[in-house]
Amino acid sequence: MNDRLRGTLELLVLRTLAWGPRHGYAIARWLEDTTSAALRVEDGSLYPALYRMEQRGWIQSDWRRSELGRPAKFYRLTAAGRRQLKKETTEWRAFAAAVATVLEPSL
Amino acid sequence: MSDHDRYDDTGDTTRPLPPEVIPPSMDRRVANELAFHIDMRTRELMARGVPASEARRQAAERFGDLERVAAELNRLERRTDRTVRRTRYIAELAHDWRFALRMIARRRTFSAVAIATLGLGIGAATAIYSVVDSVLLRPLPFEEPDRVAAVWITQPGLSNDPVLSWLANATPMGAREYNALRTDARTLRDLALWSPASITLATDDGPERLEAVRVTSSLLPALRVRPALGRGFAPGEDALGGPRVALVSWDAWTTRYGGDSTLVGRSLLLSGRPYTIIGVLPPGLRIDRTSDPPPFWLPALQDSSDIAERRNRYYRALARLAPGATFADASQEAATIVRAVTADTALSARVEQWQTDESRSARGPLFVLVGAVGLLLLIACVNTAILQLGEAAGRAREMTTRAALGAGSGRLVRQLLVESIAIALASAMLGTAIARAIIRGLVAAAPARLPGIDSVALDGRVLAFTVACATLTGLLFGIVPAIVTGRTGIASLVRLGAGQSGRSTRRVQRLLVASQLALSMVLLVEAVLLGRSLQALSAVDPGFRPVGLTAVSVALPSDVDDDRVRTLVADVVRRLAALPGVERASAAQQIPFLGGASSSALEIDRAGAVGPAPRHTQQRYVDAGYFETLGVRVLEGRPFTADDRAGGEPVAIVSAAEVGRDFGGRSPLGKRVKHQGIWRRVVGVVADTKYRGLAREDEATVYIPFEQYPSGAASFVARGPSSATVEPAIRAILRELEPRATVLQSASVPMLIEKSFAAERYRTVIVGVFGVMAALLTAVGLYGVSARAAARRNREIGIRIALGGTSARVVRLLLGDAMTGVAAGLAVGLPGALLAGRLVRPYLFRIGPGDPASLAAVGALLVAVTAIASFLPARTAGRANPAAVLRGE
């Protein structure tokens, strides 16, 4: 996974968690559904990203009961994560707009 | 039962789980998280119709290299900052605590009983500790208090002498030994003498009797204390013919003289002589913590009797240990010096830490109390453990769920321990309030002799003890249930559905009940032994009839001559006897139990035969009516009469104990005895009377007619009206006959006798109260167990009754169980009680430490308590309606 992809993945995870706490699988499922599997990576690579983000203080985890009753590790956004999401979203938009201008000047 | 149903009652996705269901190790948390992911993926695939094995394969494939990811996550986790981990640990602990508080609040009855039980135990323990702390442990307010030493002469040879045994271990010091030790002892610095003294202070309301203390100039330096105002005694002032100077205590300065700084330099009339006040002592300074701090300090060694009579020893000595010296060194050196200067090889010396010495007599009894309160606390712990174990059975469902969710037994144990400690800390708060009340009682009722009792308080040290005690208590009562629950939680709780508690839980519970009974037995036996010995003590015949007697001691001015004393005393007695309601009145130098006793060597005229050397004998100076007024039986010969006057034939009367000791039990009538250098004819024998304490052996005593040996200290005793009327009457008579005489003390003799065993009563009452508490706690524990047992066997009982069993048989069945427990408890408690009896033996009077009647009484009491505590639930069970029981509720 290259850096850009990793950065993107983190942004998407932050976005996902902006709606509320989720466990890893739910995050993976959401990524699949909303990106129509375009950003498909190996399920396993999601977790190191989550752990790193937790270490940076963007997200926090605790153990809760899953919808089916099993204990699962849930992640949720911290205040720092929320700020990070805002910042990265802005940056991404600027970047995407720049790339778009270059690639499709006719538009 | 679907998964959803099973977990429905324990939580939802919006709340964090209790810590014990989270996998405890990092590896397992990572593995769990990843396994969850793969399981969910598998489910999803299966829901789309993929067969199970294929779904699992695909899920794994989509995940990628599980082991590599797990390894990386573990690596990431390990790298996690330490502070992060610590915060997490604290958060976890905080969670444990919050959860514990929730559980305590939910189980209200159990928590209330447990907190009350432990609060009682902790409160009692705190109160006793606060006394122990202030008497034995807290350092005295001197500089380097552990280097301040009490210095005593000892006379080991006297330890078995009934009259003089009190000198064996602590003989006061005289000027001769003091001077020798001061110049020669290298292990002691600033050796100082002190001695309590009574003085009269001339006030506007007439003479006032005050306590004072005479000290050498080295005393303040020895304590490293400086006067707050003015100066202390200078070397040389504490000598024959030294200046009349005095120091005032801080209290006296502030209360009597309003803190007036011009007091220093002023002259006061003390005992008829002008003294110049040279300084004010710092606040709180006192040498002797067993008595009130004296308002005046005077220089010692100014009396000619200090120097002239070389054998006079009435000073107590203290010193500071020289740097590098030990108490053992100092004892040895002091002994050598004392022997050399007195040429008396029977003497030795003892140098001991000040606080150890002053609390010498208090220590043993205090340890009895410490032991008793320790037992009580232990009983409270066991009791709470029993209750908690019973509670744990009720929590089987909760525990099962947690265990099933993967909580290790360690996690469950930790949660339970946190709960126990939370309960213990709540109990500590209640205990502190209880301790405050108990301390108030302890201090108010304390016999005066306990040093430091007036500074007993709930301070930081004591509170630290309380918290430590509570934490330990929490661990103690929590550990057994925690282990039992932890073990059962994994092994068998899962199997429980019908609400029956585990066999091992019941076994441990029975064990705890038995040990609680055993502990209670030990404490109760101790209480009963002390109680019966107190009863025996108060039933001792003092040898006279105290009821209705009032004693008043009077100090006469020092300048009245013997003839004046004779007429004055006789006049007072005559006037006293003439008062309405007074049956008889007498005078003596000292009255039994009013304090003060003296002895001297008594030589027996053996008509040339060789006998033992003259031995110390108690001496009493009494008037003619004394024996009749007190009701002392004259066994032989006659009492004193009016003819035994000054100038008449010197006569003496001896006590039965003296006849036994010096006359071989044969009649001494007509024999001669030499007392204070005068040969006297023995004219009578009287019954032994107790004089200083009911427990003391009868001492050999010689009575001398007061008329033939008058002294400036006289006491009067009257039989008849209440003490409240006698004292003012004597004051009025004295005002008329000799206004300078002062009343020292006045009390009813029965009250004085009561006071003489106040210390015994004190500790007996305390141990007794602890014993009653122990019995109550035991009853609570038994009741709890029986009620649970009855509830557990509900169904069985229902069937029995349905099949024709009578309720009496059901009651018998349940009682039988309880009685087995009590038998086991008593069997274990018996050796413990015998051991405890051995430990309190020094405080027992006329009762053996293994007294069978006391043991039987306690056994019967505990059986009765058990019977009642188990009968109530059993009766309820026996009355159960079988139909209702069998229907299942």
C-alpha cells in the first residue's frame, strides 16, 4: 500500500467513524459498500491502520457488545480525530480539484 | 435460546463492557479482534448462500496473512507509550471501582449489614489503636525522646517481699546516689531528679492546696526544654539553703495570672514562704503523664532531709543517654556506681527509655485490649466473608455470564476484591464515627493511671491506621469468597441453573461459621474470666466495714508542735462525733484506700534467741476508737484505749499477718517489738485489713497509738451521714480550731475501694463489650447462613411436608445442621480459649485461666445463640405451604 492510499484509507476511516462507534468489521463493510469496492484492500491491512490512528490519538477503542452479543473492539472518533478529519477533507478536496483540473481541463 | 436472548440482559452496543469480560492479555485481545472479523465475514458469506467451509476459506483469504497482521498489531501495541498504558490501567481500575459501587448500591441489605459489621470492628480497633498510639507509640514532645531515660535503683532481692516488693524494680533515688551518678556516670548526661510535692498557695480565698514538682537544675537541660519566659533553675540553686525561686507552668500562668508577663520577678507565698517566680515553662510540658501537670516547679534538694538522712530516697531520676551509649551500658554503669557509693551489694540499677518505663504497667493490660479488639475485628471479617459468600451464590448468574464471556478467574477475583475493599473503605468511614464515640467513652472512663490518655485523639496517624486496617480487612474478608467464587465461577457455576449453590461454597461457608464461633468463644471466655475475676475482686472482704464511712485527710501547718496536734486532732474527733447522724468518728495518720502508706523495720524481742533480721512492716498510727469506727475485729487482747497516751507505756497492736510472719502464729501478747527505736509491748491482735488494694496479699502491719506518735498529716473517718455532709463539717470545725489547716482529700470509703480496682473494671468492661459485639456478630452470621440454608432446601422441605413430615421435623433437620457447626466451632475454640486464658492470667484474680464453669457458660451461650439464630429461619421454613413451594417459587 503506498502512502497516498494509506492516507486515503485513514481519511475514509475517520469519515466512517464520524457517524458513531464501529468495530473493525463494520468499518471494512462500510468501506466496501460506499466505495463500491473500488478501494478494495485486504481486510487485514485495515487493522494496522486502526492501531496507528489510535496511537496518534485520532481514535479510541473500547470493548462493547456487538449486535450479535459477542464482545468486540469498537473504535470511535476523538476530538483530535474530528479535527484531523476536517483538515484532511479540506486538503483532499483541494488536491482532488487540482488533479481534476489537470486531468480534465475541458470541464 | 438464541444468542441475542442470552445476552440481552447484560448490555448493548452503546455501553462499554465490564472489564472482566475483556480478554486479559494483549495477544488475546488482538487475536479476538481479528477472529471476530473473520467470523463476521464468514457469517456474511454464509448468509449469501456460501457453504460453511467454503465461506470460512474465503473469509480467511480476503483477510490476508492473519499471522503477519496479528504480529504487526502486537508490535504496534507493544510500542504503545507507557503513559498510555498507565492511563488505560487507571481507567480500568476506575471502571472496576464504578462497577463495584454499582454492585454495592444494588445489593442494599447485604451492603448495609456488611458495612455495619465491619464499621463496628474497624471502629473498635481504631479506638483501641488510638489509645495504644498515644500511650505507647507516639513520641513524647521532647527533642530526641528516645534518648531520654528513666533511671531507677533496683533491689532484685525484694521481689517476693509482700511489703516492699514495689521497690524491687523501681526504687526512687536519694541525694547520695544522685551525686555519685552525676559525677561518675559517663553513659548519662544531665542526670536530673524530680519528685511530686504538695504545697499551699496563699490566695484571697485562703490557703489553696496545689500539686507541685521539685526538680534539679539539670531537668530542663535533660529534656532539652527552655522556659518560655525568664530562666530555669541555675546549677547551685538546687542545694541546701538555695534561693527560694519557682517556675510556673504555662497553664497556670495563662489561667491563674492571665498571661501577665510581670509575674516573672514577682514574689508569691508558697507553703508560707515567699518564693520569687523566675520563669514560665513552655506550654504542654509535663514530666509525669499519669497525673495533672503541676502549676508550680520548685528546686529540689533544698531540704535538710535530702542531705542529712542519707537513706532517704524519694526522688525519681531521668537523664539523657550520652552519645553512643546504650540503655544496657547505662544500666550496668549505674549499677556499679550505686553499689560503690552505698556499699550495698543488693542494689542494682535500671536505665530504660522514658516512655517504656512510664507505660510499664499499662502495657500488659493494653495488649489484652489489643488482643480482644483484634479478635473482634477478625470475627467481623469472617462474618462479612460468610455473608459475601452467601451473596456470591446469588450472583451465580452474573458470574456465569462473565466467565462464559471469557473473563478469567483472575479477573473475577480482582473485581470481587475491589468490591470488598470498597465495602471496607465505606466501613472505615462509619468506623471513624464509631471510633470517635468509643474514644470519648474510653477517655472519660479511663482510670487516671494511664499515661497519655488525655492526648488520645483521632489524628492523621490514627486515620492512617484506620485506612490500612480497612484495606487489610477488605482483602481478608474478600479473599476467601473471591477465591471460592473465582474457582466455582469457572468450573461449576456454569452448570448452575436451578439456583443451588456449589458444594464447595457451602463447605467453605460452614468452615467460616465454625471459625467465627471459635473466635467468639475465645473472646467471650476472656471476657467471662475477667468479669468473674472482677466479681471475685469486688467481693473480697477488706477486713472492715466500709459502708457508711467517710474519710478526710488534712494537712496541718508545719510549725504546730506535737501537743497541739494531739489536742487539735482529739478536738476535731470529738466535734465530729457530736454531729447529728454521725455514729462514730476517729483519727489516724492514714485511712485505708485514701492513699499513703509507710513501712519501717520491726524488730521482735526474742529474749536472746536468734531470729531473722527485722523485716519491713506496714505502720499505722491510729487513735483509740479507730478499730471500732472502722469495724476491724480485735482477735486477741484489747484495742487501744484512752490510757494509751503520750508518756504512758509504749504499746503496739499487730495484725494477724504479722503474727503469722514474725510470731509463728503464736500469741504475741505481752511480747515486745521495736519500732522506730522504741520498744513497745504488744497488747492486741487485730484482723487483717486491705489497705492499698483488694487483690493485695495481707501485709504484716503494726499499729501504734496516734497519741504516742503524732504527725502533721492526720486523717479523719466518720461513720454515718453521707460524705457530702462530713467534708463541709470538717472544714467548718477546722476553720474554727486551726484556720491554716487544709483539707487534702475527702471521699466515701466504698467509693475509694471501687476506685482501687477501676483499672480492672475498665478493661473488663471493654473486653466485655467486645465480647457482646462478637456474640451479636456471630448471631448475624449464623442467621444469614441458616436463612440461606432454609431457602436452598426449600424444595426438599416442601416435599417432606407434602409427604407427611411435620414442621417440627423440618425444624429439627435444619437445627441439626447448625448444631454440627457449633460443635465444631466450640471444639476448635476450646484450645484457643485456654491459650487466651493463659495470656490474661496475670489479670485474673482467684480464678484459673481454664476455669471449667466459665468455659461451660460460654459454650452454653454460643449454643443458645446458634439455636435462636437458626431456629427463626427454620421455623419459617417449617411453616411453608408445600403447594406453594412445589409450584416453584
